[in-house]
Amino acid sequence: MLEQFSHFLRSKFKFQNMDDLVSIEDELSLVRSYLYIEQVRFTDRLQVMWEIADCHGVKVPFLTIQPLVENAIRHGIMKRTRGGTIFIRIAVHETHAEITVEDDGIGMDDKQLQRILERTAEGKSGVGLINTDRRLIRHFGTGLEIESRPDKGTKVTFRVRK
């Protein structure tokens, strides 16, 4: 676990400029280290399902997927005593890749979701989502798409050009 924690920290502080694009493989390496640590912490309360197409050559803004995974675990899955499952999907199409992080956690109603979407970066919570959304819009013209239902979970999707 110490080795994965070390890798996670080195990777997280590797880039000086948060606006840099990185290979999706580098971002997924960071996600895997983070998930390893969380799975050691939460054992059988946290399950992870991967559905990843060949995404070689796809680039994403640094720290794009990891904050979504962290939110899914902290605010969705671990709010349940029994835990749950996180799904990480990457589908590659002719012109773009679609990245989805979905959980079967507690979810949220439309009002909660709207409050999150309306927050500004100056607020105390939701900063990870807001910053990720803004960086995606700056690079690709579109940001995060969030769907959620109480007691069913939350699904966050974004698209990047190839």
C-alpha cells in the first residue's frame, strides 16, 4: 500500500500546470493507485468495475478522472453502510472518447444536483467538480454531464476529442 500511496502522491504533484493535457494512461495510473488505497481502507465495501476500450492516444486534462472517482466514493458509495460499486467506462469513437464514472451510491435529487451545478469555485464544496468542468470546457468546449437519482447513484460523463 505504501508503494501505491507513494506513486499516487508523485503522480498528483508531477505537473506544475493543471491545464496540461496528459495521456489517459497516465491519468488512469493515478486512478488505479488511488483506488488501490481506497480498497485497502474499505475492503469489501468498495467494488470497482472497469470497462475500458483501447484508448491509446487519448489525452485529458490532468486530474480529470481521479476527482470524479473520489467524489463517487466519498459522497456516493461510502455514505452507505454496505458500500457499493464504482464503474469506470471509457468508450472510444471515431472522433472522440467518452469517459464515465458511475456509482450505485446514495445519489441525489434534482435540487441537490442543481445546487452543486450552481456553485462557484469560491465555495467550500464542489470545487473539484467545478474546476474539472471548467477545464474540460476550456479544452474541448463541453463539460461534465451529471445524472443522479436518490438511492440509485450518480453518473458523470464527459467527452474529449481524439
